[in-house]
Amino acid sequence: MRRPIATTTAAALALALTACGSSSDGSTDGEESGSADLTMWLMERSVPEEAQDWLVEEFESQHEDSTLTIQHQPWAGIVELLQTSLPDAEQTPDLVEVGNTQASTFTSVGAFSPVDDMLDELGGDSLIESSLDAGSWDGTTYAPPLYSGSRIIYYRKDLLEDAGIEVPQTLEELGNAAIQLNEANPENTEGFTGIYLAAADPKTLEGWLFTHGGDYATQDEDGTWKGELSSPESLDGLREAQRVMDEGSEYVQDSNETVQAAGELFSAGRVGFLSGLPYMEDEIDQEMWDQDQIGVIALPGLAEGEPGVTFAGGSSIGISAASQNQQLSQEVLKLVYSEEFQSLLASEGGWVPGNLDYADALEGPSAEPFRVAVENSKLTPNTPSWGVVDSSQLPAEIWTRIAEGDDVEQVAEEIDSEIEDVLND
């Protein structure tokens, strides 16, 4: 049932956008007179408060008769909320943040205004390429990258030293180190695990798939999608992930809620290696940093000195095509890509900003590994139908079955077939 539902929803959104007659050059009486009350939707725990405050103050100082109100939305249910609100000129926010894997749901049906004409002002060639692709459709850019958030690896330096284990330089060495540390448990900690690797965290596990050269699916020249989990490269990645989960991780069946609290386990001394986003740095017990117990690396690749390939997480930002404040919304967008705002995304938010020219504002021990991870990141298939795959929990099913010890080739073959059914519907 999930595939017809998704198709109908996308079609309904496209029809609604057509019906409301929105246009990228539409304006209200207020905008014609140079004033308007703009609304911007940002996601919870996304843009730091310092950046939001600066944006509102700067915009309103430049446009004295206009206001900018920022509203926060939860990630859960945001696609459905936007499918309802974006087509309606009375309900739509003027600007909106979406996850980069969600962007094609809206760019593909004209829900955002094109920004190609102002792309150079926003950063041009300095914009994160993989995320720029995520916000484009049929050669037109609608939602440029706001920030990127690829995962990096935090590890216990002291425990590795106590167990006589070298800091891993390759992905295989990372697996071996996790397994050895799991067996050694140098401090005899109850509930200890060499690496925190849970099936409910596909975005971490995709590092094993992508680093081995695998993928979920690829698109042929005729537009047909082909499942790629059964490819030799993907199978190598899936088998290695299965080995590490089986021998190095004690928490493979944790729920998504528990995954979100993994930093607490790390701070409690129960985890040797932990994959996380850069804000994890602030969630780890400060005393552990002070005592030099923590190290940080980017996910390593297949050969020494070669970085791994992680999921290109992050957000995009677009102007609603139904907004009646197009010109002023463009002014807000220019401020979002200013040095001040982008630098605050890095220094206060811990993100790699959409414009890499300002990534130097990243600070702390996570900064350099994070930059490496972002520069070597990869997206899941860029198609509106991928949202159906995600919402139907197929990625989580893959990793759950592998964690349970199912035959990797059989799992890959069966999920390939399901992915093809969804993406080619």
C-alpha cells in the first residue's frame, strides 16, 4: 500500500501547486511597497540560536518595515506537513529547511522557487557539491545546501592503549580494533561494547556499504532504477558490517531512541568506538576531554591514508514557490549565505556550512575529521521515491536482518527487489 500512497501524495502536491497559481515572481501589496511579514521554518536542534538571532536582526535592520519570524518544526512528520502547507499561499512559510534526502520530494513538483540566477551570490562553486545535487532537479537548483552533517568516529584513547591496540587506519582495522576491544574490556566495565553499532542507525552503517563502493540503487540511462545491494562491492560492505556487529557490538538491537542516547553510554565508559555527528562532542563528559581520554577520526577507508565514504547528511533551504514575498525571501536567503551566518553555523552549530569557504570557523577536536567526512560523503538515491523506501523502513530492515545473522546474499537479493518495486513504480 505504501507505494500508491506516496505516488498519490506527490501528484496531489503537484496539482495543488498548479491550482494555487504560484509563481517565483509573485508578490503581495506589502512587498510591492517594500514591506512584508516573512515566516521561516527551521528544524528543531538545527540552526544555532546565535545564527537565528543574527539573521532576524540583520534582515529587519536592512528592511525596517518588514519582519522575519522563525518557527521551529519537528523532524517527525515534516514531509507531510510541508505537503499540506507549501501549496497554500495563506499557509506556506516563505522559506523552509528540509533534510537533503527529502528535498527531491518538493523540487520535483515545483514546490520551491528556482535560485539558479542568484547561485553565484550564495557561494557558487564553494557550495557543497553532493548537497547541491540533492537540492536540484532536472538541471535546476531549488534548495541549496544549508549545512552538512556526516558522521565521525569518537574513541577511547586510554582503553586502546590499555589493550595494546593501535588507532585504526583502515575500515578493516577499525572492525578488528572494535572486536579486540570488545573482548579485552580493559576496565571490566559491565555492559561494555567495543563499538556502538546498532541496526536502528542505518546512517552510520551506510559508511561500510559506501566505503566498499556499494550502493542501494543506481539509475540507468532510460530512467530505470536497479537495486545494487547484490553487487560484489555492496556485499563486501554488508559482510564486513555483519562481522563487526556480530563480534564487536553488544547493542545491535537497540531502538532508535536508545541510539540517540548513545553519547551517555560513551560518557559512562561503556563504549570504545562511537559514531556520531559533531554535536556529540558537547554531549561527551567534559572531564573525559580534560583527561585526554578521547580521540576523534573520520571513518577510515579501505587503504591506509584513504578516507571512508559516509552518508551525506544535512539540510537544504528553499523559497516556497507559493510565497507572495519572493523578492524579500531572496534577501533572507542571501543573508543565510553571508559569511556571518555561515560562520555561526560552523562555530556555534558544529556543522560544516553549505559554503565551504567558511568551514574554517569549525573549532574543536571534531573539526578536521568532520571536514574530511563531509568532503567524502555520499547521498542515498536522489529521487522522491526514496522517501517511500525510508518511511517503509527498508534500510533498517536490511541492517536488522544482517545483525540477526541472516544470509547476506539472500537479504540483498530480496531487498533489491523491493527497492526496485518502489523506485520504479
